[in-house]
Amino acid sequence: MKPYRYIIFLLVFVCTHGIQAQNLRQAEKDFDAGNFEKALQTFKVLVKKSPSNPSYNYYYGACCYETGNVVEAIPYLEKSAKRNYINAFRYLGKAYYDQYRFDEAVDCYEQHISLAEDKKRNTEAAEAELSQVHKAALMYKSVEDVAVIDSFVVAKENFLNAYRLSKETGKLTQQDRTITYETEMGNQQILSQPNEEGTYQLYTRNKLINGWSEPVAVNSLNDLGNVNYPFLMGDGITFYFSSDGDGSLGGYDIFVTRYDSEDNAFLRPNNIGMPFNSFANDYMLVIDELNELGWFASDRNQPSDSVCIYVFVPNNQKVVLDYDSTSPQVLHNAATLKSIQSTWRDADNVRAGKQRLTAMMYQKGNEQKKADFHFIVDDTAIYTTLNDFRSKEARDTFQQLLQKKKDYDALSKELEKQRSAYVQGNTGKRQQLAGSITDLEGRTKQLYEEIDELTERIRNIEISQKH
């Protein structure tokens, strides 16, 4: 009986390994065809059975990366790279790049290119990616120190509805991906339209007596891939737009240029860098000079149908974080906007900006005269009456919020009145007012913080009602 048992064992062994080899070949075909989800399942089983196999570690790590799980990918790619698996270095470079670990990404790409050249393999794609890493690394060393005071997620299809701009800023309209900017005077428009190849380009047109002139292409900018999301500053010279062409970190990036009236063209545009731009799509930067607030949209860390709106306080001049003295975690948070609170280094600047934003959010424009109020929940919902609230708790809390806002406004007016009297008063009068002003400052600050807390609580309650 022993010879028969040996034969049976041998047959099972051969069949098992035959099936495994067949699965491996199919998984490699799926990987090469871009079917990463399907290949992932096979390589997950294989790497579990053979955890030291460099090929399995590479394929599993690469599948994780391609399916969006970058953090999971890194240890497997690192293990494969330690065994000098050539393609593992390239994917590990990609993963480090996505994690803003640029120095390590450069090392990986250089190692990949060196090993590939030794094997006489084509390295053009890897060299182009390395150039992109160098570009991002340079930006990372000059992250702008800007206070981002709020962010909220809205539907991508009508994201401009979330922008709250003064009339002096001009007018923005959206129709699908076509964005039109119209100057405050209403005499000129800059708009985006797809050309015959489907590439979005910028055009200008002027107001005529009976309509608008024919669109004229902005040729000095239309060689940058898709060019969209136009905004012209009040000086009529400074121009912001977004492009996914050369100079972009990935997807759309925000660029700035200036108009040269002598040449009747825009100057060479510059990428405005981090934190405004990321590896995702970043676009539609608008600066409301009257209210000293800036707005831009980004789909970083968002599902395909959503976009995050960021509101910031524009700097009069660009101020960058010191790369050498800023802690790595603070720098990373500031560059990625993973936590907007990490940008709140100037408390007075943030407080004043939030006050201006609150005023804009609750301002009743002509188009909102029938609304009792204007409250933006942290999604696409904008409430205008008490009946809009789903939760009784949120409705009651909102009424508390309204009362606190009234109290805050009254205290702010009194504080301003006493500060004015203090400036104009003599020494005795100033001594008399000093204590009162200090008390009012403390009370207004406390009320402002309470308003912030109530607003956040209301939003959380209403959002929880939707799930």
C-alpha cells in the first residue's frame, strides 16, 4: 500500500502546484491588463503562503497601490525592494510620493532607473515620474503659511453654489464643467469651452449693445492641456486658472499669471504651490478682496461625485513655512490640509477671518429675501427656515445660536464704542474704560467660541440624521 500512498501524494502535490502556477499566470495577465482588483485577490493568497517571495510582495503591493490602499502597499513593496526586485522600486517611489515622502521617493526612482539601465530596459516613463517628484519636492520646501479657516464638502456638479462672494468680486456661473467669469462691471467675460478635440480652452468676449461678441481664444494659455476655472482679480491684470498640463502635480492645479497689455497676452503662468495644489484636482481659486477671503475647491480625499471647498485668509505677500525649522508633522499637515486647524498659527487673523466668513454666510442677498436665515450644513444642504431641520434638537440648538449671534453683535458694537471712547479719552477716562473693555473682550471671545461650537454641533446632528 505504501507505493500507492506515495503516488497519490505526488499526484496531489503536482496538481496543487499546477493550479497555483495557473492562478499565478492568470493573475499576472490580469495585472498587465489593469484588472488590479481581480489580481489583488490571487496575490493576497500567494503572499500569505510565501511571505518572503519578492515577486508576490511586489505584485500584491502594486495591486494595493493601484486600488487606492497606499499605506497597505508600502511594507510589501519595501520587502520586495530589499531583494532588489526592479519594478518594486518604482512602485515604492510612487507610494512614497503620494505620502509626501519625497526624498525617499527620489532614492527609489534612482535605484529603479539604475537597475533597469543595467538590464537595458526603457526608463523614459520612470525618468518623467522622477522629474515630477523633484518638482513636488521643491514645492514642499516652500509651502505657503496661509490660514485656512473653514472647509466643507459639497456636490461636485454644483459646487459654485457654496461660494459666498461680494458683488465687487464679479460673477461666476457653472454649466457642467463650463465655467464663466464675468467682471463686476459686466462688460467682459472669460469662459471655458471644449474645442473640437474635447480639450477645455479659455476664451474672452465683450459686452455689446445687443448681446456678447464672439468668443476669442486666449492663445497664450491654451497650450497647457485642459485650461479651465477662470478668475480675474479686480486689478484686471492678475489672473487665476486651473490646468492639468505641464507644471501640474497631478490632475488640475491652480496657476496664476498677469496680463501684459503691451503684448496683449498673458505672461508665463506659475503654479501657486502647496497647500492649494495636491496630487488630486485643485481648481476655482477666487479671492474676494472686499471681504479679505479666498476660496478654492479640491477633490483630494473625496469620492468622485464630491468636492471640498476651502476658505482661507489671503496673504498680502506670500509667506512660506521655514522647511528646516518646521517640524515634519506640522509641515505635512500644512501642505496637505489634512487638518486645517494646523494652519491656525495667528489666532487674531483666524478669528477675524471667521467673523467675516460668518457675516457672508448669513448675509441676505437680493436673491434670498424670502429666506429667514441662511445656514450651510456640511454637505449640499442649505437651510433657510426652521422647518428645514430634521432634528428637533438641532432646531432648538439653532435658535440658541441665533440668540447668541444677536448677543455677540450687541456686545461687539458696545466694545467698538468703548474702544473709540478710549482712544479719544484722557488718562482718567482711559483708566475708567480699561477694565470694561477687557471684560467685553473676554465675553465676546467666549460668545464667539460658543457660536462656533453650536454651529458644529448642529451640523453634526443634521448629518447624523441622513444616515
